[in-house]
Amino acid sequence: MIVRPTPLLEVNALKKHYPLNKGLFGGDKGAVYALDGVSFTLDKGETLSIVGESGCGKSTLGKTILRLVDPTDGEVFLDGERIDNLPASKLRDMRRRVQVVFQDPFSSLNPRQKVRDIIAEPIVNFGLAKGSELTDRIAALMDKVRLPRDAMNRFPHEFSGGQRQRIGIARALAPGSDLIVCDEAVSALDVSVKAQIVNLLSDLQDELGLALLFISHDLAIVEHLTHRVAVMYLGKIVEIADRRTLFGSPHHPYTRALLSAVPVPNPDPLLRKRRVILKGDVPSPINPPSGCRFHTRCPFVMDRCRSEEPMLRPVEGNVRQMSACHLDGVPEHG
Ligand code: SF4
């Protein structure tokens, strides 16, 4: 019997519903189903990217794992220990091990703090070092994110966007974290700077064995960085697979539409013809469609799709590719 090591992060049927205020006459106004039963695992040293259009629930997923918001239901385990139901007073170790890098390096750093104080804060808060040991640790982190050591005595406004994101990464690494949630961490950066930050994250992962939960709408960036990809639509994962399979042979019609929209240099005219234009907007998460949530926009919709919710299941017996779709094989777009 093969015994799989405990994943670093395990998420089971995680839900986050935001109840809407009751109406004037006390009627139930329902809820926003931001996250509605999401499950996956993430191993040590692995990158899992969460992709999908704006409003699909990917950022809520990151916030719920980080316990910036409390889940409505479901379970989250870190190294086998359940963390979704820990009281605030017992979250300290989890907060040390799971850190975040946000999208906007301009607003996520305190403009009144010098870089050394920004990076020192988590080290001091968790009581990990002080005095000269603290200074040495900050200097080592500056080296790791490839910023000059003398930059620690400057303020965030003296740096470019990419450099500020390096400071944010140094802060996330500072307490010796195992998992970094990168919430659109490169989205606000110029293309060339994006590539540098992605390469830096990749190098740090190799060096430190970090796990990355990389939340992004940018599939071109994801393809360069990730080991596996989970595609979200209206609060659910609709497909999850290793990078090569997902980009080379996507199954779910929504994944195929997303991938067909990724700009490629010098596109093959044949491939261009296969661009899938989805009709309509993403439906509201307040009242998501019955059955398959994608049925209002899917070019392959069948009767059963409107009433029967498809579960995530292996595609053609391949457990490394799971898709929530009633179709058996990989659909061909015309
Ligand atoms: Fe389309 Fe039906 Fe598959 Fe949903 S279950 S993606 S509507 S074919």
C-alpha cells in the first residue's frame, strides 16, 4: 500500500457565504456564495495556481485560508492540524507559517516605516530574533530578494513597484514561513518586472522548499511558474490538473475558453479560429445557476446540465486531471 505524505495544506469542502442584510420586512435576502465547496491539497515545495475570472472566489479562498475571514463551513488542515476552527488566540503558529504577498506593493507597505522595520516586524512579533541577530537576519533576507543591503534604511516610496514587491516578499519570508499565498502578486507590475518577480519566487521556492498558492487571472504567467492549476468558476473548482495536462489538454469547456483567450505571439491562424468567445457575463454569485453553474454560457450545454450538478471526477481515468463536467471525453470546439 502506498502511503502518501501528509500534504502541507488540505482544504475540504470549504465554503464562504456572505449573508445579505434582511429586507425592510425581515425577509431573507439570501447570501453571496463567494466560495461554495472547494477542496484541494498542496504539498511542501509545490505551487498550485488558482485561476478564474474576477468574482470567481479565488481571492476569498486565499483570505479564508489565511483566516482573514472565517469560513462558513468546511475544513482546512496545515500539516495535518485543523486550523479553520482555531480560536484567534491559537492562530499564532499558523500565522507564522502561512504568509501573504498582496497585489498592490504601493498600499501593502507602511509608507512611514523604513524597509528594515517592515521586514523586522514579523521577526520581532514572533520573538524570533533581536539585536545584531535581527540585523543579520534582515540583511540575509535583502540578499535573498536581491535588494542591496543599504536599501534597508530607506522608505518604500524610494523604490519602484518591482522593488516594493521584493520588500513584500522579504517580509513574507521573514518569520520562516512554509506557505506563501500570492494574491495577484504580480498583476500590478510591468511585463518585464512580472517576469523578474516570478523568477525570484521560483528560485526562492527551490532554495527554501516553499509552497506557493498563486492566485492570478494571468494564465500566461501561471504557465511559467506553477506545478498544478485549479480553475474556479462562481465559487467552485471546475478543473484541477498538473500544468502540462491543463495547458496541453484542458477538459472543462470553461478552462478551454479561458485558455483560448491567452494572447500568444504570432498565433497560428488555425488556433486563432479556435478562440472560444463566451456569451454573456458571469452570473451573480447571489443566485448562481442550478445544476452546472457554467450552463448559461457553455457551448456544449445539455438538458441534464441545467438540473444536475457535475462533481469533480477524473478525466478518462486520469486522477491527475479532475473536471466537473458531464461530458465524457475532451470536447472539441468547432
Ligand atoms: Fe457544459 Fe454541461 Fe459540462 Fe457544464 S456540465 S460544462 S454545461 S457540458
